Amino acid sequence: MSKLPSLPAHDIIRALQKAGFKIVRQRGSHVRLVHAYDQSRYATVAVHGGDVPRMNLVSILRQAKISTEEFLELLL
């Protein structure tokens, strides 16, 4: 399994949008994304200063039902 980098929240949101997710709401510093075709696939990304910790990124990918390899391809 590939090692995930720690990334800024806007890079994670951009990659999720490439995967078909849409921003449905934002409450404070938390952005909620839902997949356009499968409503059971969602993710909540905290947009704070600095990078999102790796463990939080793992949780985001688990919520979104995206593999690590697929996510790394979306970053390119």
C-alpha cells in the first residue's frame, strides 16, 4: 500500500471533486462533499490552516470509499 502524503485541505477537496464529489454544504470550517451518483459516498473535510494529518486523510478516504491508489492518481 502506498504511503499517503499530508496535504492541504483544498488539494483533498479538489481531488474528491475530480472523483465525482460535489460540495453540498459548509458549516464553519468543515466542508461536506457527497458523490453525485452514490449518496452513500460522502466525506467531511476540515479546512484549517496547515496540512490535514495523514490519519484524518485515511478517515476521509474511508468515508468516501476511495482507495489510496485511486486517490493518489486523482492528485496528479
